[in-house]
Amino acid sequence: MSNKIINDFSITVGTVNGSGSSTANNTILRALFKMGIPVSGKNLFPSNIQGLPTWYTIRVNKDGYIARREEHDIVVAMNPNSFTRDQAETAAGGAFFYADDIKQPITRTDIFTYPMPVKSIVKSDPNIPSDYRDLVGNMVYVGVLAQILGIDLDKINAALTFHFKNKQKPIDMNFNTVKAAAEWTKANLEKKDPFYVEPMTKTDGLIMADGNTAAALGSIFGGVQFAAWYPITPATSLAEALNDYLPQLRKREDGKHTYAVVQAEDELAAIGMSIGAGWSGLRSMTSTSGPGLSLMTEFAGLAYYSEVPVVIWDVTRIGPSTGLPTRTSQGDLTFVAFIGHGDSQSVILLPGGVDECFEFGWKAFDIAERLQTPVFVLSDLDMGMNQWMSKPFTYPNVPMDRGKVLWEKDLEEIKGNWGRYLDKDGDGIPYRTVPGNKSPLSSYFTRGTGHDEYAKYSEEAPVWLKNMDRLEKKYETAKQYVPAPVLHKMSGATVGIIAFGSTEAAVLEAQHQLATQHNLKTDFLRVRALPFTDEVTAFIKKYDQIFVVEMNRDGQMDQMLKIDYPEYGAHFQSVAYGDGLPASAKWVREGILAKYKKPVTAKVAGAAKKSPAKVKASKTATGSRSNHAAGRKTASKKISSAKTKATSKRK
Amino acid sequence: MTETLPMAGTNVQVNLAGLAKNDYRGNPTTLCQGCGHNSISNQIVSALFEMNIVPENVIKFSGIGCSSKSPTYFMNRSFGFNSLHGRMPSIATGALFGDHHAKGLGVSGDGDTASIGMGQFKHIIRRNVNMVYIVENNGVYGLTKGQFSATSEVGLSLKHQGVNQYMPVDICMEGLASNATFVARSFAGNPKQVKELLKAALAHNGTALLDIISPCVTFNNQDNTFHSYAWGKDHEEPLHDITYIAPRNEIVLEREMDEGEVREVGLHDGSTVILKNLEKGYDPTNRFEALRVMEEARRNNWLITGLLYIDPTKPALTDTYNLTDTPLNRLTQADLRPAPDKIDLINSLMF
């Protein structure tokens, strides 16, 4: 083979859901990672326990681009029901491995095909009990691929050892099958395809983990004390990771617990309990996904208005409704931004990878307690449930920020002179006490009804206005505390890209392709929080064209930007796409190219800035496909600023 | 209505906690005059005062409705959380983890508990959260001006609503079905019994369900209906005279009890309830009996009152979590953040 393709391809495995292939797939992924080759693995699975077709796709890339690759270079077909499709979807010049008991025709002549005697290899090993044969059968394709591609068997052994937690019996049973398959391949198959793996050192010092585990670990290092949750894909494994790691990481000599995890009866109760615990002074959290978040909406409004710190993880899946429960999305952004009825503004953190799931895990508590408000962390199914290469987790670099809490001696010092909703410091953040405080000066009555600065019931219009204005001021203050965006600069950039969350890998790859293949140089700003910070403002001012890339239909980040920066509305070009699959560089690149307008002269761009008519036109265009929440918000902002003026006049 | 404050210079009677009754009071009520709920609020003040409970050790909770407004009418020195409609149980469940030495005192209504909040109600019962759960049950939605509730009896006729077609929910029966450890029913028109049951409920370790028929004088007080004063007075069938006796190490005047049909139940904190049986020879630790007398009352159209069921042996929710003696909300970074070397451990646990 003259044109070797080394460390740059995709492997897609088609199996039957529930057949135990995840062990095999993770083994390939981990072995490649241990060989030092940048790699990612994505489970594209149905909402089903057993029987439906499922795929796992691995991206191997020497340059570190690990977004999902749409082309399937190497395909492994283990499922008769998806055999035809798997064969058809193999890229021209690709390699097609299939279980030889699938008696279906090979119709492609432009791909390299390899039959695998899965059943006979497994049957020939007397140490495999008959009821394990199907499970272990998946190791056959691991062994065949290892031999054909050159995956190091020692690294496969290391991956199995990790997976089976050093239990020798299952390690041996699986590894023996891998070896047998590799030996059979060596003796019976001739290498024809161009794909090879070779060891590198590019994963040195990195770890491999999923976002949900990282989020749970981060929460534990953030001192989580209370978590209530209800099972929902793809968030369940976050709460389960709390259960797994809390006993180990928060072990005390006296055996007592510093935390409680409660599985609630539904999401209404999960957030209710979490808010109750946050109100009583605990670092409190819940984790859910879209449908659960819908149920949490009324409570989120209560927590916003009564100013209770709580952290809410939304591991987003694609909706509306039940949608595709096992497919990824960034479709909850505007919902969360305006969650609750009436006027509300949410603090949202947007982790971009596994290490940031850890970091925002602890940081979210600091921000929630500092601001006394719910903090939403938007991860997604792809980041939450798939294995990602990551920088190792790092210890929190700042002490915990417990915010403005008054205990007995504080109250004594200020002689009880405090008001629960009194803006003493001018930053919109009041002081609070928590139940259990023994001072007779500590108590107050919390309510979702109108209240004055001393938490007393009030229906007076000026009292209502003053409180709502303070909450708006607090949201301004939030900008000092939320994470700043990450800028990926490129010299000579003429346009900007804004994205968030798990699309980073796809955007970075697209950024590279646009520069090298289309001579379009871009600066890429990965936004990490709402409200938008000054760095976001500065970036927006810099470019006449900014492509807002996101995994949803409506361009929700684009909507948020247009609401907050109406004067730059014409700069934003929405590149939104949501089909439930993890982002690929291809759709980012093609989406940007489809919207890209070559600047004619510099003057035209300047004129666009000044022309209010153009800005308006663009807003209307967006309005036709934006959701009503965004429209509502725009209206409410206008009224609110008018109100402020009226109030100041009266004064 | 609140009682008149003592004149300056008069001797104020204090309890063993060194507090006067005024230390247990709240704001003036904004409910209708004659509302059964006000009578219950007064008994809450008396019960807590007489039990020498420090207000700072009590956390008040409520949902939404007339009943749920009442926690502002007592115990101003206690923290309180007026939550969402039907969601008091979840707020209380979480909040009581903050300081597990505190006692919860929740006030809900029949709409808040038996309609919108039925799910959370049954689950807090099943978890045995350490709180008194009072249902001020008037069989009607008062705050929205007179709609049927889930406890309204069949055939009840209300202005704008017509005639109720649906069978009522029996809150005590629901509680018992969910493995409640304390179930009692009372009638706001019998304040002495309300107070004694409240004391027993406060001493109980776990969720103490107290269903108090509390007539709505504005929307549901027709003499012939189940939730009215007149009907209650005529049809109330107390199971026993109930007396709460504080733990023995406190100085209390023990009332003389009649010999014979007396049953004592020891509570978690060393106190006792003494039940002087009326006719029925009733054993409140027998769950089967509790269900039987409730069914019997339903068939005979009685308003059966008293301590229907108690199991003082089951642990409360926070007891099952083996929490630090220091309240969780007083723990600091040293208790909560794993040591720096643990970061290497978790990185090594990843692949």
C-alpha cells in the first residue's frame, strides 16, 4: 500500500443495543489513547435497553481534532439489521469489517472488506461459558482491528484491566479472545486498506473521562452537601457519580456524613428539596435534562425571586417534548435564560469540556452562594456521557466563597440591624441568615409573594419596583463572578465565530479548515457564561461578521446576543443545526461558508453599523424563527428601562 | 386575633425556656374573623410555649392557600418558608437537612395537600421527615373564593360550582397508606384536643400528620356539611381524651388520670401521651385498628378525632443519613473540600 493513512480516520461500529459492545468500543478508544494518539469516542445510541441498532464512532486524529467525523472510514458491522446501511455508509476507499455469520451480500466494490469469524473464534475457546459468548464476541472485532490497524495489544490489555477494575478472570477471558482474533487475522486476512495507527506522545499527561463524572467530582471538591435528583437520560450518571465518589472523597474518621443525596419522587421534588437545602445554608444541587427542567420551572422562579442559592445541571438532550432522549443538543439555552414566569434573568455557566465540567462543578457553588440565585450549568449528552480526552482535573485555586451569610456574632456586631433584601453594599446582593441560627434577630420569613427590604409582605408598587430593579442590578454584578470567555485567536482574522459548550472541537477544526482551504481567517470566542461579560462585548465590536455556531434549530445563542447587543444585530450570522448528533467540523465549516459575505469595501461594513434600518430588519428576520421567550424578553427590557426613568423622575 | 399585650410593669409569666408567650406570637392574622385556622394558630403558640420549645429551633413551612398564610400569624422568631402550591414537603425535606436538630412545623390545606400536592404529601410521609404536618382542612378553596377541594364531600353545593360529584380524599387514610408514623385528626372547634395533639406531634420524631377539620366561615360553613362548625360539634366522636406529658425531668403538674381505660404511649424524647379511652378500647399502635375505625367512622358519618396511629420507633429521615453532630450548615471548607492530594487520586481513577 503506497498511500498510508496514519492516525487520521474514523471507526464506526454498528451493533445491537444491549449486546455488550460498549466494553469493546471503550477498549479500542482507550487503547488508542494509551498509544498517545488523540482520539474521541461517541456513543450514538437509541432510547432502548435491548434490540435496536446502535453505533459507536471513534475519531483518530494526529493533529488533535477530535470532533465527530461524518465520513465513516472504517466500519465494523456486527448487526444484521444495520448491515446494508453500514455497508452503504462506508466511505469510498474505506474498510468494512463484518461478522461472517451475517449472510448478506457485499455490494460495494470501492471499499476493502474483511469477514470476521466471530462465532467460531469464541466457540473455540473452552474457557468462555456459553452465556458469555455473545458479550465476549465483541472482542473479536477488537482483535481483528488491532491486527489490521496496528493497535498495541498491551494497550488493549491495559484498557481491559481498567474496565474490569483489575479483576483477572474477565480480563483474561476478554483478552484471550482479542489475542485469538488477532492471530486468526494474521494467518487469514491480507491487509489491503490504507489505515494505520502508530504510537505518538500527544496524550501524555491527559486523562480520559466523561463530563458527568467530572461534574460530580467538581461538585464534591466544591463541597456539595445536598443533592436531590430524579432519573433522566442523559443526566442520571451525574447523580450516580456523586453516590460513587462521595463516600470515598468525603470520608471522616468518625464515619459521619457531611452530605446527603436524595433520589426524589420527581423533578418537582428534586428541585424543591435542593432549594430548601440551599435556603438553609447548604451547598445544594440537582441535575436533570430538558423535560425535568420543564417541571422545575416554577421552583426556579421562586428561587430567583426569593434569592436562594442552588446549582442546577442541565445535561441537555434534544427536544421539544420527549424528543430524542439519547441524542445531544444545545437547545435549552433560551429556555433556561428566561426560565420562570414574569421577569427573570438566569446565571448560566457553559462548560466546554470535561475539565471545565469539573471546574464549573465547584465554581457554580461559589457563584450561587455569592449571588444568592440559582446557577444553571448547561452541559449536554455528548459532553456528559461520552469519554473525552482532557487535561487532568486541577484543585480549586481559590477558597470557597460562601457569600454574605450572617451568623450569631455577626448579628451581635451589627446589633441586628439588617434586612434580608436590603442592598447594603450597593451591588444588588443582600445579606442572608440561615435556619439554625440561634440569634433571636436572625429569623425572617421567605416567600414568593411581594416583599420589602425586610422580607415583610408587601403589595406596594414602589416596593415591588425597587426590589425588581435591585435584582436587575444583581444580574449586572454577576458579570464580575462568571467565567470569562476563551479566545482562540488567528493572526489576520477578518471575521469572528462565537460558540459554546461541546462544539469547541468541531469549531477549532473548522477554523483550521477555513483558514487553510478557504483562506478565511477567523477569531473564535467560546462563551462560557451568561450574562455576557465585557470580553464578549469587546469581541462583538471588533467584527462586522460574527458566526454564531450552535447545536439547535433556532439559533438560541444568536437570539441572546441580538437581545443584549441590538446595535450589533446585523453582525451576527446564525449557524445553527440540530439533528441530535455531536457537532462535526463539516457542518460548522459549511454553515459558515453558506453565510459568509465577502466584504466589498470597508465603508460598507461601516455603514451597516450606523444604519438602524438594517439592524431592525435583521431583528425582524430573526423574530420569525425565534421563540416567544426572546420576544418577551426584548419587550420586558424596554418597559423596565422606561420604568427606571419614570421612577427617577418621581424622585 | 392576637391577645392583648401585657401592660408595662406587669409580671410576665415565663416558661422553662425563659420565654414569655409573646415570644411565640406572630403578626395579626389577615384571615376572616372566625376562621378555624386562627384558632389553630393560637393553639400552636400555646403548645410551643407550654413545651418550652425555643422558637429558633423550629422552622415553619407552608404551601399556598389560606392555611399556608397562617405561619406568619405565629412564631415570628422562627424562620419560615412559604413555598409553592403543593410543594411544601419538598422544601421542608431539603431545608431540614441544613440543621437536623431543628423541628419542622408545616401548615398546609386540603387543596395544597390532597389535590396539587398529593404526590409530595405522600412522599414526605413515606420519608418520615422530622416535622409536624398540619392540614387545615376546610373542604374548600378559600383564597380563590370557594371552589371544591379534594376533601369536599359528595353532594356539597357551592355557589358558582354546582354540586360536587366526586368522592372525597381522606387525608388520614392516605397518610396511613403511605406508612405514616403519626396520624391524628382533630376539629378546630375542640381547641383543647388540638393543643394536646400538637404537643404529641411536636414530640414525635418523624412526620406527624395532623388533619384538623377547620371550617371556612365564608365559603363552606353550611350547618349540614362535614367541614362546618355545627356539623363538627354534632358529629365529633373523640376516640379518647388525650393528655401530653412532658419528659419526666421537667417539672410539670401531672393531671390526675382515671384508673382503668388509660393507655400511655412513650415518645422519642422521653415524653408520653396519655390516652383516656372513651368507649372504644382503642390501641393507636395498631395500624389495622386505625384503618378499621376510620372506615367505621366513614360508614356512620362520624367525625372521628384523636390520635389514630403512632409508631414512635421508626427513625426520622435525617437519622438515617448518619450526619455529623454539627449541623451541616455550620460545616466549613475544612470539612467539605477534600484535601489537595485527593486531586491526584481522582485523576488516577480516570483512564
